[in-house]
Amino acid sequence: MKVGQLYNVDSFKDMGGLVGETLKKVKFADAYNGTVLERNLTAVDPTVFEKKYPDLTFFNTGISADNTGGAAKRIQSLRLLDNGEFRTAGDETTNKGKISISGEDNDILVHQKEAFAEWTKSDVETAALQNFSLTGKLMSAIDKQYKREIDAAGLTGIQGNKGLLNNTVFGTSAASGAIGTLTPQEMYDEICALIIDQHNAVSNTQEYMSDMVIMPVNVLNVLQKTMLNTAGSHMTVLSALKANFPGVTFMASFRAATGGVASASATCAIKASDETMKFRLPTPLEIGEIFPLGSFHWKVDARYRCAGLDILEATAGRLLTGL
């Protein structure tokens, strides 16, 4: 996801200047980029995130954020479909095939989330004595919680809008048993079948073939330590999967342990692209104006508006429950 899709950068720039002006004698050396993404948040280039967060798996899926919608309460997505066929030519004009275009649409609700931060004159003065940016620390706290909520919205949904792990759009199958009860070969077969079933469903269409599998942390750890064949082989189950599916990335999320339907574990094979799914974020994180609560006390509001995951192609993902 691009920084500009996740943050209203101008609002952070305004706050960086305003907090510095809260006390005329206190100046902060941070540029507004430091306010938005201080060193303790993430390392970035001007376009995309570079540092990976192991506990924020959704940020690493490659699903792009879409800021379409603004203040709208609903977002409608539209996909065009080609219909019709050619028929064997004959004398009758009615025997000709008809080619047409139809559309599929989908509506999802947008939810507004709000929070605030506050500080006192003493807080500002103490921060200045310790030579760190108060705005940076405040933004760090807001940013961390914002990322956690975006990760949750993408994987398990937001207020009724489902996510990758618990939607009813993808095809679903149940594992033959929990990971701890399976033999190494059965572990391999479960993940292999998940990928192959998804590939079969899209007839190996490259644009829709899953290239990522997200699973519970404990499942990934077991696959990583378990030898596929103890009779002389040094390949783990995970190594075998990577070798046989070189185009697939295997990832883990703590949310997958109980994030599926009915709080069951969920393992998900997906193809993340603009043609298959988008994350609807009409209003990226925005910082409001600073206003006084008293002579030595200030407050600032933060908000974002999110509709969550919008699945455009149902066959672009498949779920395995109970592993």
C-alpha cells in the first residue's frame, strides 16, 4: 500500500507546525515526514512501505488501498462481463450468436472511526528537554493503532463487512484434522490441495491464480519444523511446499487462528491484484486541527473512514478451515 493511500499527509504536516507553535519558545526540528513516519514507526521510500510488520500481515499482501468514495456512506464496485457466443452460420439470421456486455455490482458500507490525543504544557516542555518530538510520539501511538485496525479490517472485517479470513464469497473446505493431529504427508496434502483447488477453479488463469497463502502462526511454525520424510530427507513440509510452488508466498497471521467463520482457524489462498480485490479506504488517516482545552492543555482529533475488503473476483481466493 502506498503512503498517500493510507495517510492524509497534509494534515500531519499541519499538526507538525501547530504543535511547535503551541509554545512559542519550543521548536521541533522534525520535518513533517518525521511527524508522519518517525524512525520508530517504519522506514519508507517516497512511494511504498519497505519495512515489513510480522504482526500486520495484511500490509504485506499487496492488496492496494482505494480512496474512492470520499464522504459517501456506501461504495459501489462494478465489473463488466462478456456474454454470448458465435454460432454456426446458416440461412436464418436468427441463427447468429449475440455478443453483449453485462455488469455486476456490489455495495459495501463505509464506517467512520475516530480517536483523539491530548497534551499539556508540561508534556511539551518535558519532551523538549529530552530532545524528542512530542508530535512524533503522539503520531507513533495513533499510527500503531491505526495499522492494527486496518490489518484487522482487511483480514477479519469491520463491523459486518467481512475480510479475507471469514468471508462467504470464497470457496471453502474443511481440513481433515487440526495441524497437531496430522502426519507430515497429510500436512503437505492439506496445503497442496488448497492451492490446487483454487488454481483449478480459475482454470490456471494467471491473473486469478493464488500466489499467497496466509495461515495461523502455529500452523506455519509446525510446517517449518516438521520433516516431510524422516527416512533420510532433510526437507521440511514448508520447504517442500515452497519447492513445488515457487510462485506462492507463505505467510502467517495471529488473526488466522480464530479469525475464520464461527471463530475457527482459517488458511487462505489468494491472488491479490486490482482485478481481484481492493481495500476500500475512502478517507485515509487524517489529523484535525489542534484546539485548547484550557490555558495549558490541548487536544487533537484523528479519523479515518473505511469499508474494508471489496472482493471483485470470487474465485481469486479459497479458504481451508480448522487446520
